[in-house]
Amino acid sequence: MRAATIRDGKIVVAEHPDPEPGAGQVLVRVHAAGLNGADQAQLLGLYPPPPGSGVPDDIPGLELAGEVAATGPGVTRFAVGDPVMALVAGAGQAELAVVPERQLMPVPEALDSPHDGAFPEVFSTAYDALFHQVKLRTGEHLLVHGAAGGVGTAAVQLAVALGARVTATVRDPDARSAVAALGANVIAPEECAPGGSYDVILELVGGPNIPTDLRSLAVGGRIVVIGVGGGFAAELNLIELLYRRATIAGTNLRTRSPEEKALLARQIERYVLPNVSAGRLRVPLAAAYPLDQVADAYAHFAGGGKIGKIALTF
């Protein structure tokens, strides 16, 4: 099979042996796979697959969609030819991928390719952050920092579907109308001054925002950090934390066990996919590139200024 491959710090296309499914595993013929910040970090040597995950460390990709090509012993839910998608620990950007059956989700008819390949990681990440980590509720006010990317656009839509009020910061003026069309009140980052009354803040930028985030919380407010591209470190005023009875949480999905990923997949099926089928959620796609143009896809991702996701097609 051919796959996006990390070679000497560059992303290229290379041949690899075809994987074979074992017990409880499914071989997926990949049609599309999304690009994410973790892939860029892996390319730079900063974010290898978790130890014991069983995925090669030279093929990136945390999400994929395609059709079942073969099944291993004990597989009962999916059959050859079924359209499926999944959040994986790595190696998703390949023509073939082996995935535990319990991590697979069916692809709704409303989600076409390549949008399906750009769905699992961002919607799973946003769902987990908002509803597991900080328990966003109907009627609360959510602030999404850095909302133009994949996770940001997913989070805005999930919160709007819940009935929360959403404010989103978007740096690029040209991208603000597209995020506003998802249901958010969009502002420039510099307009987000201390003294707000946000119940929940989804932090996709990182450390530099944390002091202002804390001063912008309502009493009992919660901050969840899932992006640190703007910086790892933050200066924290504990008096502000105590005064607001605030909570700061952090999360990621890649290092979670197969059992945790399977549980999250069932929750996405139950609570999120019906909204996709009803047309209330979609995957904004900035661009799709064939595998042979993988270097261009990564350069586009690294350049910023995009709205939504970038996908590879196979």
C-alpha cells in the first residue's frame, strides 16, 4: 500500500506492506483522512504514537473514513463494503488501515467523502472537551478561542445544537463570516477583554490566553485547554481562580486506551451523528488533496488562515 510517510523530517509518499486484520479488527480501505495539529507535531518529531499502540511511527493520521475491505476473527458488527470512519492512534493517512471494530462508526448518508474522513477527530475532541471535561449546559455562554479551525468549528456547532450561547474569536477577518454562519457571535482576539461572563472557555490557542481567560470567567466558570500552538506556559493568578471558584481542565484523545476510544465512539454515534443526519452539523472543508500532493496539504495546513479542515483523498 501507499501512505503518507515521514522521512528525515519531511512528508512524502512511500510504499508499505499491506496490513492484515487480527482478532476483533477490521481492514479499512481508506477513502479520505483528515489532517490535524498532531500530524504536524509528529512530522516535527514532537508527538509520536503512544507506546504500545501498535501503529507505525512514520505514518501519521488520527482519523479516517472508507469502506471495510476485510475482517478479522470475531468481527460481527461490520461487513465487507460497509462505509465506516474512526478515530485512530495513528497511521490513518494510508490506503489501508487496521482498526479495532469497536472504534469504528458507521458513516451517515448525509456525510459524504472527503468530509467523512475529516469528521472523527475534531468532533470527538470537541464533544469530549465540552461535555465530558467541563459539562457545558443549555443556556450557558461559551467562548471558543481560535474558532476557525477544525475543532473550533466543530465546537461552535455542537454548542449551538445544545442551545448554548457562543462567542468565538477568529484572527483572520476574512474567516469571521464563515464562523458566524455556524451560529457564533464572532469577535477579534483583541476584543476579548477581561471582565466577561463566560461559563465555559474552550482554549485552542494556549498559554498566553489563560490569564485573560481566567479574568473573563463567570463565577463557577470552567476553562478546558486542548490547544497550545500559541505557547505552553501560562501565568496563573490563584486569587482569580479562588474568587471565581473556577476549574481549569486539559484533555487529549490520542493517548487514551482503545476502551476509552470505543466508549467515546458510541457516544458520538448516539448524540452527534443524528444531528449530522438532520443537517444540523457539518464539516467545513478548506481543501482536499490527493495523496500524491501530501506535501502541499501539509504546507497548506501549516500556513494557517484556513476555515475548517484539510483532507487527503485516496
